[in-house]
Amino acid sequence: MGTIVFNLTTAALMVLMFKSGVALVGEDTLRQRPIPWAAVALTAVAIGGVVLQHSWSGAMDALDSDPRKSGWWRVVTSVFMQNGGFFGAAWNIVTLAVMAALAQWFWRGPLMVALFTAGILLPERIDALFGESSHSTDPRNFAGSSGATYFLAATVASALLLTTTDTRQRLLAMSVPAAGLAMWLAQDNGHGLVAVYGFLLGAAALPLAGLLRRRTARRASTATATATATAQTEA
């Protein structure tokens, strides 16, 4: 029963973040959005990890994040290994694909990848800061992409909170860290705590996203002005 409740609350948190992401980018704009190639690439790597697991019996042993084993690469490669069976792997890959796409449409590709990378590296650093060696703040059980995905997904919730004036959307966004913290305290559920981390980092990253957008807009404006001037000269 405890496992069922754990899985249900974990899924419910993802639903809250998904709804936040859709509200952030605009549900009516989804069909017109460009293909999020960075999200596609991340998903392809995750699928490749599953294929590798099934084609090489030593993949998990070589690439997981078991602290008893050496290897600097494990903190990264373990994210693309899955150990939750067929349904666990399917859930992790689908949620990664969906949330990475929503995140890319708001944050843009490079910043989305940087935030996902933060979701890979920060939990381990926080563990080390507090002297933990059992991955208490990381939902990965030596493998799995869910921790980094929940971290990334929470960044769009914080972006929604800070960019919308709609009260219902703000309440939706605020429910993410509230639910995450409750899950951590009540269930020792690491997905909840990494969502809180992601929410906080998303808030911190929002000014950088605005700066990058303004820079891109200036470049586009300059390019348009140059093209117009060239066309006028040729005419």
C-alpha cells in the first residue's frame, strides 16, 4: 500500500508541473511551436540508454551511480540508465520528453539543457554538503532520469509563478514546491525535494532567460534592419 501511495503522489506532482508548463507556454500555442530539438536529443539519449541496457548485460554495472564503485562519469551516465522495470522506464522517458519540450519552449535549448544538467549534479553536491552518502536527496536508486526530470519540470512552475498575474495559475505554480516539500517530509520522497531545488533554481534563472531573450531580439532586429537596408540599396 505504501508503494502505491508513493507512486501516486509522485505522479500527482508531475501532473502539477505539467499543467504549470502548459499554462506557461500557452496551451493554444502548442501546435504552432517549433520542434524542440534539444528535448528530442535528450530523449534520444535516454532511449539509447535503455537500448544499451538490453543489449549489454554489463551496462548497469559499468554506468550506474553505486557509491561503492569508482568512476567520475557515473553521476551523469546513471541518469540514462533505468531500473524501474518496463513501466518505470516508460514513465521516465515520456515525462522527460514532455517536460523537456515544455522547458525548451520557455527557456530555449541551451538554458534548458543547463537546468537539466543542474538537476543531475546538484543533488549529489547537496548530499556531500550535508555529509549524506545514501542519496537521501536524490530519487535515483543508483540509476534513473526521474530526479533530473522533476528538477527541470519544477523550473517551469517557478517561471509561471513569476511571470503570470493570473491568481489560479499562481496557486498552481506554488502548489509544486508545497507538494514537493510535503512529500519529502511525509514520505522521504526525493522527487519532492529535487522539485523544490528546481523551483528555486528556476526562479534564479529567470533574469538570465530574460537577458538572453532581449539579446536574441536585438540580433533579430539588427538582422532585419540590415536586410531591409540591403534590399533598398539593391533596388
